[in-house]
Amino acid sequence: MFGYIALIIPARFTIIVAMANALGQSSPLTLGVCLGLVLAVVALFILVVRGGRRAVPVLGVATFGPYLPFPMLWGPIAGPLAAAMPLSVAGPAGWLLFGAVLLADTSVAAVLHGPDLTTIVSFAVIDMNMGLTLFALVRLAVLLSETQEANRQLAGLEAANERLRAAGDLRRAIGARLADILRASRQAPLTPGVLTRIAEISREAAAEARTVAAAPREPLPAGRTDLPDESSGLSRWALTAMTVNVSVIVLNNVADRGTTDPRHWAVAAVAAALAVAFQLYHGVPRASAPSAWRWTLPLHILIVGAAALYLGNGSMAALVGLSVANILLWLPARWSVPVFAVAAVAVGYVFRLYPEVGGYELYQVASMIGIAIGVFAFNRFPEAAAHLRGLRRQIAGSAVVAERLRVARDVHDLLGISLSAITLKAELALRVIGHDPGKAALLLEDVRPLAVRGLADVRSITSGGARLSLVEEIESARSLLDSAGVEIQVDAVGMEASPVLALVVREAVTNVVRHSAARLCTIEVETDGKTVRLRVANDGVARAPQGTGSGLASLADRVESAGGTFTAGDQGDGTFSLVASVPR
């Protein structure tokens, strides 16, 4: 789109230079001011495209105002203003304004240049072609953006649906069991049966949580289409309009050259008709390449090129550009761009051989490239839109998979650890209830906040992710390690809110209790200007391999996704150490 807009500048300015030379007005000041005005028109149109609708009146002044100081040099350049109308005003009113702009520019041409039909037609067709092409390019770009946004919204909706399904399953499976644990913990008197029941419920809840997290869901419904496919129809319409307009320009050029030889008119008419037929065969968007393009495309270029050489006055230049533009569509990319570039340079050079072209070589080449951009874009936009629509189910499916992985990870890191702590407390209480009922009661007291935290974890998991407090997790670690008979030393100064490191503490301390024979566990938190560093170490490495399993792998993923680093392993002296650093 911006490539086409940029080519308006040399194309329009070349016409100004040629007319200024013909009228003897080619002073540097005049040409400099005209170039600035062309740039202003282009810049204002870009501003309108980017959403600056208030710039439309200023664009109107920039389009028609230069006729006052430069009546015979300015125009036709009303295409950007015409395209801005349906882009800024919805419905039929926008297209009525589109027609009004074309009529106004054509009327100005009629007043300034007299009743010269070829000049009036030239203004009208060039403005129309430029305006329709700009409108179609911008509108297709908007359609692609809307399709991409719809894909993102669909992914978010599918992830939200998956979250709701997981919420219902977890609350049914886990919430009821945690509520049972709370009720059991309040029973009096405290008996081994109560503690056994709490431990059993906790183990069942942990197993059920893992089952819910890993359970397959119903497949996503197929065949959803949330946006109509406007791109194919719009592209066909734009290409057809461009082809017809170019043919009219060619016939108008023949008339403008003052040709009276009927043979010239016959060649121009036949070549234009064949060029339209070939172009609609080669250049209109289709599901697959035309079956005979290897033969018809060279024939297309040959017929138009031969007619252009026969007429010898540059009148067929636009049709030559239109035919050569199809090279970009059907040749492989490694060949199409170099071949087209050589063709464009060759066309510009050939036109230099005809004095009657009158310095319009740059205009012809710029117009040829602009036509090629339009042909290529209008053909590829439907393909790109279809590709985006095809990705919609894949994107939605990926969002669901990502959400399931998040739920499974949170179930392990949050619920799994909370339920393991409840089981541990209940089992420890069961061991000491016979000889130390007071300690058993204290351990049971610790079960209640763990159950409450588990219920909160269910809510956080199903609301999009948990945010934990590092300070609270270290305090919970003190209670859990103390219950397990493990001495804890904490060296944490200037702790900051770090949910990722809070999860690391929770997982690390649970591993110390479940998988080690530790007597001492140290937790150190250091904060410098850029990072927060956590180290959890214990002296019980001999009991079990603590550096393996999905828990530490999940923690490593979490820390690294937060932009941090994670290491864990045996230090060789009977100590297992886990170190995580994350940006502040």
C-alpha cells in the first residue's frame, strides 16, 4: 500500500516537469513548490489512512488549492482525496463524495484546458484509477488486520472457555474435598481416625487434581467462520476496474496523439480488447494458477508490446505495464522480481527513443511499477486472508493447549504442594498423637490455613494465574519445616513482591520435606539494582535425587519465561542447592 502511495510522487511530479518545460515555466522555485505540494497530498492521505479523518478538509485544500497559482501545471491528483471519502464516510454517502471529487477535478480540467475531450477523459480516468486502487489497497489491508484481530479474540475466547471448564472440574473435584478437610479438622475430640481421614482426603484430592489437569477436553468445533470473506470480491472488482481504466487511458492516448490512420485505431482497439481478456485471465485472483499461463502470458506481453512498437507514440504504455505486471504473479519469486525490474528499465529506455513521449519516461516507469504493485497486491490479498482464516482453528487450538498447560502447571505448583503439605501435617500428627497430643493438635491447627489456601489456589488457577507473596511463602515454609523437624535459617533483606520466586520457595521447601533427610534448610534472598536472587539449600541430599522430576522443570520454565535464570543440583558436599534469579 505504501509502495503504491510512494510512487504517486515521481509519477505526478514527472507530469508537472514535462508540462512546465512545454510551457516555459520550469524555474527551480516553481518545480520545488509543486514537489512540496505533491508530497503534502501524499502525506495528508497517509494521515487519513492512519485514522486522521480531520485531515480530510486539509487534503481537499492541498488537492484543489494549487490550481490557483499553477493552473496549467497541477493535476490530475484528486485520486487520494477521492479514496479518502469512502474510507472516512461510511455507506453510499462516501461513494457519492468519491464521485463528487472526480467530477470536481474533471470540471476544473474542462475550465482550464478548454473543451478538450481527451484531457477531460484523461483527468477522470487517472483520478478514478488512482482513487479506486488506493481505496482497495487500504480496505484490503484493514480486512487483513481485522482477520488477525479476530484470530486473537478467538484465541482469547477459547482460552477463557477452557479456563471455565477447568474451573468447574477443579471446584467439583478439589473444592469439596478441601471443604471436607476443613470440617474434619474442626472435629473434637481429635482421634487417629480423623487424622487418617484428613490424610486420605488430601491424597485423593491431589490425585484428582492431576487427573483434572491432564483430562482431555472436547475437540473445538470445526467450520466456524466469524468474518465474511470480502477480500476476494473486492480484489476482483478492483482488478477489473483497473484493467478497464487502463484500456480507456490507452484509447484516450491514441485520440490525444491525433491519430487519423484507421489502421492505428484498429490495432489499438484490438490490442486493448485482447489485453483486457488476457488480463482477466492472468490477473484476477483464483485458487490456482491459470493452466496455460506459460503460453498465454508471453503471448499477452508480445501482442501488447508489438502494438506499442507499431503505434510508436507511447500511447500503449499503460497496457504494457499491466501485461508485464503479471510476471510477478506466476514466475517463481527468485525470477519474477529481477525479470520485472529488467522489463521496467527496458520500457523506460524504449520510450526514450520516441521524441513525442516528451520526457514522460520516468512517469511511464513509475506508473508501470504502481500498476504492478496493484496487480500483485490484489492477487495476493485473498490468499493472505484465506491463510489467516485457515490459521484460526490452529491459533484457537494452540491457545487451548497453552491454557491447559498453564492449569496443569499451576495445579502442580500450587494445589499439589498445598495438598502435599496437608497430607504431611496429618501424617506427622498421626505419628505423635499417641505420645504428644498437644503437638498433634498444633499440627492439625496448621492444616486449616493450608486448606483455606488450597481453596484460594483453586480460585487463582481458574482466574488466569496465581500471584503469590514471597514473604507469605517464606513464613509458610517456616511452619512446614518446623513441623517436619527441619531447622530453618532465613536471610532475606529487602524482599520484593515476586510471585515467581514465591512459587520457587513453595516447591523447594516441599521437596525438602518429601524427598530429603535434611536437618537444616537455608533460604537466602538478595536484591541488587536489577535482580532478585533466591537460594534454597538443604543438607539432606543423600536420601533421594532432588534434581529430577517435573516440579523443578516447571520451576525452571517459569523462571526463564520471566527473564531469569534457574539452577538446581547436588553441590558435592551432601548439600542440595537451588538458585533462581529474576529481574526486579
